[in-house]
Amino acid sequence: MGKRILIVDDEASIVTLLKFNVEQAGFEVDEAYNGLQAIQKAEGVSYDLIVLDLMLPEMDGMDVCKHLRNNKIDTPILMLTAKDDEFDKVLGLELGADDYLTKPFSPKEVVARIKAILRRSQKSEETAFKSIQIGQLFIYPDRYEAEMNGVTLTFTRKEFELLYYLAAHKDKVLSRDQLLGAVWNYDFVGDTRIVDVHVSHLREKIEPDTKKPAYIKTVRGLGYKLEEPK
């Protein structure tokens, strides 16, 4: 059985066009036309990827994405929008979208993005990550969880992948562009604020004092590094 894709858009013509091209590429396709339908289907069926429009009736794409991530549904999401707005782009990624495409787009581009996201997800699942301990922080990649002083912490997929990448490169200064390329696997030129937002979220979860970080240090003009607390 092929990979199963959910396409969510309130414009029937776009759904029809995308469905035809995605099916031609060898995928199975389901469809939804509003946010509530999208949630119902995503909670009832195990999809390999969701193509999610931002502007939807009933519940918009941002809220759908947030709901799914809050309910531990980590299906990769390709978000579509008619807006070419940096705030929307950063917020979508912050809420857990895996990639972002602005309308108008070609169906071939959507198919190419779908294939790229699925390749990255498959590679991530197949990689045998090892657990890491740094100070009182224990990172368990098989569960996408970490523990701090015996307390279990939970993360969005991208938060955890960022934490793990920083930990796997302990004591190494990593630029925002490096982190974007490694964790988001896409060249978001000028959108490095998404890294800062995720680092802020990580600090809220692992740092005893977010105003004086002991684990994730900012290296001015360069980027971030994760180190043993002193």
C-alpha cells in the first residue's frame, strides 16, 4: 500500500488539481474542506503527510496544526497559504509545520515538497539515535522525550530535533543557518527567527533560570551551543 496523503483546502478546484497530481505520483489521497474535517480525519486515520491550507472555514490551518501537535499527532505537515507574510511563515513552523509553500504554486512543486518531506521523515525514523546525558538532562530520541531532574519533558517534533542536534554537537557553536538546514531541512533565507523562537521554548523547558541559561548558550554574532552546566 502506498503512502497516504490528506489534502485540506476549502477550494474544490485546488483539491481536485492537487489530488490528481499527487495520485499520479503514486500516493493515496483523502480530502477535507475545512479545519474540523481535517482534525476528524487526521485523528481517525494514520496519514503519512498532510497538505494543509492556512485559510480554512470552521478552524484555520494554524489552529488545526496546533491542535494536532498538542494531541501528539506528529504527521508531517506541508502548509499552504495565499499570504507571503513572514509572521505567518514563522508562526506556522513554530506550531509544528514541516514546510511552507506560498500560493500560487505548481502541482509539481507540491509533489516535490511532499516527496522531500517524506524522505526526511523516513531517514529520521531509520537513524539509530543514541540517548544523551548532559548534566541533569537525559535525552531519549526513541520517545522524543527528555528528563530533567527525573521530570519527563515533552516537545514538539521540531523542538526535540533541535534539542537533539544541539546535544549531539555539544560544545560546538552552531549558526542559525546551520540549525535551519539541519533541523528544518530547508533554506529559509532571512527566517532565522524561527530558530530563536524554538531555542526560547527549549530554555523554558530545560533551564533552571531562563534569564541565565546553563545549558543552551547564546554566542553573540555566531549562534548557539549546548554545553555541560557549570
